[in-house]
Amino acid sequence: MNDEAEELGTQDDSTSARQDRRVRIVAGGPIMVEGPVQVELPDGTVASSDRVVVALCGCRRSSIYPFCDTSHRRRCRRNRQ
């Protein structure tokens, strides 16, 4: 890297081509993340997914946490009369 690039804070290596990931929070549903992803859990384990879009659980009811299994959809419905 030349002195001018260092002064400007620019880089000419592969990290300058980084693309931002899109994260979308679905109301009442999962957190959608462009994949592939690695999710580090509080206990230090890492869950990985190589899917193009990954649904992360936001309700903590999923049996495959941290990934969504649509458990947020299972609610008791009142009978309409």
C-alpha cells in the first residue's frame, strides 16, 4: 500500500471488497440473515449454516435454536362463535 492510500485510510487488499450482510427482523417472526452464517452462542458453541438466507429464532421457542423452526406460529387460538 502506498503512503497516500494509508493517509486516506483506503486499502488495496481483498478486505476492501467486503459486502455488508442484510438482516431483516420479521414482526412476530424470525430474524432473517443473508447467509452463510456462524452464530456464537452464550456458552461459546458455534452454530453454522451455509444457506443463502438463514432464519434465526427470536422467540426462543425453537427446538433447533438458534435457528427458527416456526414455533412462533404455534399459538392457541380462541374459538370464534
